[in-house]
Amino acid sequence: MAQVQLQPVGTGKSRRPSRASLKIDMTPMVDLGFLLITFFMFTTTMSEPTATKLYMPAHGQEGTIGETNSLTVLLGKENKVHYYHGKWEDAIKTNSIETTNYDVLNGIGKIIREKQKALREKRNELTLMIKPLEHSSYKNFVDALDEVTINALTRYVIMDVSPEEIGYFAKR
């Protein structure tokens, strides 16, 4: 509350009238401020949950994917990612099936960015084919979809693993 305190009137020779000193208690104002802050914190939403958009192809003829524009990713066990460019038969012949992981700097994201860089102007035509193997985890699948979002890929396919690929990784 506000209080008015009067100073004693002096008996000296000054002709000035004495002024009243005003003291304001700010405690209720601070309480009101904290109540408003609390109210707005409880009534506002901090962040909305978001989901990855799923793009489905239009009905009609099946499209073909160029060998130079494709990157196949096989999600394996123990956070390993096997990948190859082009067709499976060509990758087996040239022994070009590589293995990486989900590392931020040197993982599958780096492979995707290198492929996009190699395609230059056709970088938007890159098609990522994601094939989860039997022992891969759901977390690995979500991590692969996160890389799709991070690298702004507009063409990706979630596919079943072929019997040849299953046989190849069963031997390892």
C-alpha cells in the first residue's frame, strides 16, 4: 500500500513549505506480474508436434529410376547401414557394397550429400531406396527418414529387401 509520511516542520527561517514524501509498496505489483507470467505459460503452446510428410505416387504406370540417380540403403543390425549405387547385380559384380553408420559427419547423411553433389543440376532427381533388413530397429528406420528430411530429398522409396540381398547379408 502507499503511505504518506510527513516530515516535521522546521522552526528555521526557510519559507518553503514542507513536502510530503510518498512511499509505494511494490509487492502487490510483483505478485500480479508473476501471476500473469504463470497464466501465459500455462495457456500458450510451446511447440507443436510435427510429423514427416509421406508423399505417395499417383496411380498409373510405374516409373523407372535411372541407375545414376539411385542410391539404395539397407538398414542392418548394430546401427550399420549398407549402401550401393545403381543396380544390385552391378554392385555385386564390382563389389561396391559399402558400409557406414548414422554418424552426423561421416554417416549416411554424408553419402547422400556426396551423391547429390555428384549429380549437380540433377540433384533433385536422386531417389533414395530404403530397405530395412530383418534385424534393423525402428530407430534406425526413423534415423534414415530423418536424413531424407535433413537433406531435402523429395524422392524416396521404402521397399522390401530382395531375396538376393537377404542371401548376401545372411552369409555375413
